[in-house]
Amino acid sequence: MTTLNVSLGQRSYPIHIGASLLDNAELLSSAVKLSRVAIVSNDVVAPLYMERLRAALEKVGAGGTALVLPDGEAYKNWETLNRIYDHLLTERCDRGTPVIALGGGVIGDLAGFAAATYQRGVPFIQVPTTLLAQVDSSVGGKTGINHLRGKNMIGAFWQPRLVLADTETLNTLPVRELSAGLAEVIKYGLIRDLPFLEWLEENIDKLLARDAEALSFAIERSCANKAAVVAGDELETAQEGGRALLNLGHTFGHAIETGMGYGEWLHGEAVAAGTMMATELSRRLGWLTDADVERVRTLLMRAKLPVSGAVLGADRYLDLMGHDKKVIAGRLRLVLLKRLGEAVTRADTPEAEIRAAIEACCD
């Protein structure tokens, strides 16, 4: 097991990464009182891991309740969130009842938002079971739901008490979900860690083959990168750079998810296509070479990710991107690549260049 730390003063917490951690409830009880818990999962993950987690919790004297939700991005909405509130109220969960998210990014976001707002905040634990959740969404405290006009537009910052990433849960992950997670892994190399990007180019086939050692290294390196960024800009308030850099490809990608309908594209797939748009736009601004762009495209394709951004049309993209959370005072702030391994934020990119980059990646 490897343990990293997200350094946020009194809100600091550990990220435990390793095999068979679901059976080690002592790690959970070391971070929060566990006399009674509320587990939130979905109908794909629960049959695989719910009883195993509950059995481990019972060994440390923690009982409680569980709610199983339908799986998928389409359910990341008010209706599903209210099902969590209804369950917590029916089961008379109090302010000392930790909410445990057992699942991928959707479950983590939903359960985290419920924990942030139920009785004005209860303890929260992340037990991510997908690669994307283990390397990205479970770390950093962003929680929320989607709106018909925009992804993740309603939510709260609510840090977990700990993250427990059992790498063995990736053995049951569908191939498409594994590739979707790799989009976020590749992101870290592109925005701030060139040696990691080079490692990924050498080891992407091992990751797709679920080589345990390679996956553990990729998860640890990704979490270390995210923890460092979050520690420096927890609430994403930095005027330049900061936590916003973690959104490479996301403004374009969120437009795909919203425009195509939540669930049609996996989040990582949309981020991959959005990353190609951001890379192409960076080339058009004179920051990247043609060889750089091809290098990114090749790595994404080797990871079995899309590099073309759906047939929404540039006008629809620009309209949807206008609702993005990174719009400030009417100006769209984009995350672009000054060079491979170094990202920047820019709020003055000409619309004509954005449009041209979108069209170049939608043929």
C-alpha cells in the first residue's frame, strides 16, 4: 500500500492506494468514527463489492445502511440526489453518520454533494472503483450534479476524510471504462509532468493490459500530481493557472457530454476529444508544433480514446461552452498547452481560432 496526503490544513486527508484495501476497514476507522455508516453505490458496483465492504466494516463494529442507485451519468441529477436525502432521513442518519461513496465518479459526486449538504455537512469517505475516479474525481473535494444546460454546474466543495483506492477493483472494470480513465491519467503528463508523459508513451500497452505494477504507479503519480495542485488552490480561485489547469480538455469535453446527452459519451472519452481540441488550438497559437500535436493524438489513440469531437457543429460547441464554470465576466477561460508538460490558462483567445480548432477536430 502507498499513502499520499492532500495537504489542506485541518481538512487534510490521506489517499490509500493498493490491493485488497476493501478488506481493511481499520484504514477507514482511523480517519472517522464508524459506529454507523451510510453507503451509497450503484447497481453495477454493489453486487461486486458491497457485501465485502460491509463485512470489513462489521469487523470494526460499524453497521449501518446502504442505498443502491441506477448506474450512469444520466442519473447524476436532482431526482437521484433527492433519493439519497430521502434515504438518509428515513434511516435517521445524523451529523455523525459518515457517507461512504462506493463506485465511480458519478457516485462520488452524488454522495459527496449529499454529504456536503445533508444537515449542513456530514463526514464523507471516497471508495473509488474506476480508474477515472481513483486518479481524479475522488481527490480534491469537488462534488455535484449536472443540469440540462451544463455539466457539474450545481455542487459544492466538500473534502473527504480519506480516499481508499483498491486497485483490484479495476480487474472488473470494462475496457471502455479503463480507457476513459486513461484520459485523465494522460492529462497529468500533459499539464505538468513531462517525465510521466514519456513514461505513459512507453507503458500505455501495459496499462491497457491491466499490469498491476504499471497501474499502481500510474494511479500514485496521478494522485500525487492532483494532490499538489489542489493543496495550492483548493477552491480554484487562482487568477492564473492553479487548480483550473486540471481542466485541460474539459471545457470542450463538457460541451460534448451536454450536447450529446449525458451518458452517450463517457466523461473520459469526451475529455480525450476535448484535449485534442485544446492541443490543436495551442498549435494554432504558435505554442506547439505539428509533431507535438501528432504525439498527443497518437497516445490518445493508443489508449483507445476518441480524438474527434462528435458532430455538434462549432456554433453549438461555442454556445455550450458559454455556460462553462470557467466563464468569468463573460470571458471564456481555456486551459491550453504552452508546451508538452506545461499548461496555462488564457481568457483572450480569439473566437475565430477556437472555432477553427473545433472544426479541425470534428472531421
